[in-house]
Amino acid sequence: MKATSLSFLRCPASRCGQSPLTADVWARTQLPTGEDDVLEGLVSCADCGGSYPVVAGVLLLIEDLAGYLRDHLGVILHLTDFPPGEAMAQWLTSRAPDDTDARYVRRSMKLEERYVNAFLGAHYDRDRLAADPENPLSELMAAAVARDVWTRCSTLVDEVRPGSALDAGCSVGGLSATLSQRQARTIGFDTSFLSVLAARRAVLSGPTPLDAYRAYGEGDRYQEHGLTVAAQPRYADFVVASALAPTAAGPVDLTCAINLIDLVPDPARLLDTLVAQTNEGGHVLITSPYGWSDVARNRWLGGAAGQSSPDALRSAAADRGLRVAWEDRQVPWLWRDYSRFWRLHSVDAVLFVRT
Ligand SMILES: C[S@@+](CC[C@H](N)C(=O)[O-])C[C@H]1O[C@@H](n2cnc3c(N)ncnc32)[C@H](O)[C@@H]1O
């Protein structure tokens, strides 16, 4: 966490947000931009007395920290390149529930690494991946990339020209990098620890640069591909946080939830949280393939009423004072799992303006 990011963040507990957060820094480093980066330490909220750890440069701004550590403690303790110091390892272990199962966590870390690499390819290397001459669908995929969700997002950001932004469910940070290139001060956040660590390494080069990623082939085989990230790292930072809780100290010009709303247990709450963090006259950008995996049907937008998801999103947004500024209900979103398995979604994309 950049030292300067503290003033842009708030305690995720809904009753807090009045007092600024403070940091007790245990280890620090300097990013290539010359900015001060907290590598390890504790961030505190004077309102509720809550403490949020920073590990390997990643702030865990999570209200239910114990619940988070149940799933992520092993991931963090077993980081090969950036393991926490002894005192931090003890602090984290003391905050995790007693029944935390480290074996389960190690297994999920392996899965997550693969997932993080797939997103690195999707965010930063999609032109090359889609142009694979051995793939019979390469022409179709190259055409999809030319008008895909990332191309659309870049155009929209150029039109909206936000001075500040939140990228909810940022994964490895591709959209935040695009926003930073346009000099929008951006906080990208995600609940996946390894994704946020990868975003910080790819975009900020901290704690160390991420120069390559794994493009998986058959089984466990992979090719290492060089990673080139276009960004202005001074304008971005990344933290672990939930999109269902407030993250920003004050409202921003643009809030984004790209391919996230159909994954959270309470989509209406996500919408409320995005709107609450958007300036009046600011914009909210939402895209989704509406898979609704693991979301109870009565929580889907339009699920209880039997309404189509795109219509339900627009009416839920209108109820919250959002007006459609631009929309396209069929935008390609291409995601490569491994060399023989691609997913091509057609996502609904809407840019709202907050009235
Ligand atoms: C389908 S991926 C989309 C990632 C990225 N926006 C993209 O379109 O490539 C969804 C992301 O949301 C994250 N996520 C899931 N629930 C979340 C939550 N409640 N708050 C923040 N991020 C969340 C996941 O870890 C994952 O990185």
C-alpha cells in the first residue's frame, strides 16, 4: 500500500468513515516511481478500533478479517517470494479462526495461481493470445478482441475523463492500468489476495516487478510469456477489499464493476455501494455476462420478478438515480483458460451517469 493511499481509503465498517485511517509501518520500501510503499504493518480505524494488516505490500481492508483469513491464511503464510515476517505471521495466525484448515488453503492457492495467470493473459496479452496461428478460431477471436470489453472501456474512459476512479473486482489490474494511463487516480480492489499482489507487481512493480506470466497449455504445462503493462503507476494502487463495503474515503468520478455483479451474494447491495461512492454527475460502469453462479435466484437482479437481467439492471439503477449514458448489450469478453479452452462471453455493458 502506498503511504499516500491511506487518505483515499476508509474503514469498511458501515458505521465508520468519519476518522482518517492511520498506519503503523513495520517495513517499507520505495517503488520505482520514488513513492513510499508500506510492505508490512497495521492500518487502524480510530472509530471502531479495527486493525487491517498489510502483507507483502497488500492491505487487507476487510471487515470480517477472521472470515477472510480462514480462506487465505495459508496462501499468505506460504508465499514463496514474499512471506510475512515472523511477527506478522503470528499476528495473522492469532486473528484466524481456530478451525482454519491450512491444507485446504494450500490447495486453493494452487488453483488461484492458475486463475491469476489466466487473468494476466486476458488483461495484458490478449492480442497475442487471440492471434495464435494454430487455433482454428483465431480470426474470430481477433475480431472479438477488436471490439471487446477492454477496448470499449478504454474508449469510454477517454470520453468520460475521470479524475478519480474505483475498479471493483479489479483482478490483476488491467482496467486500473488503463485508468492510470489517463491520469485518473485509481484504487483497484478485489477479494483475491494473489490477484491484488499480481496487480501491484504488474502495474506498480512492487514489491518486485512482474515481467512474465504463465500461459497454460495441456495439463500443468505452460509457456512463460513476457508481460508488458501500459500504465502510469503514480496514479494507481491496489488493495484487498470487498465491493460490498465502502472502500473510498470520499466519492470518486467513476466507479467500475467489470464482470462482477453476477458473482456477489447481494447484487443490489453492490449497486448501492457503487452509487454511494460516486460523485453526483459522475459515472458508474457495469458490465456482466449474468451467469449468476452461486447467487441465490431471489437475489439476481430481476430473478424474483422473472425480468431479464439487462432490464432489471437498468430499472434497479434508475431507482438509485442512475441514467443510462451509453450501452451495448452484446460486448465480447474473451478469456483463455488454457491452450485448448477459451471462453467467449457476450456481456451487457452500461455506462450510467449519477443524477
Ligand atoms: C470474473 S472476475 C472479473 C475480473 C475483472 N474485472 C475482469 O473483468 O477481468 C471477478 C473478480 O471479482 C473478484 N470478486 C469476487 N467477489 C468480490 C467482492 N465481493 N469484492 C471484490 N471483488 C470480488 C474475484 O476475485 C475476481 O477477481
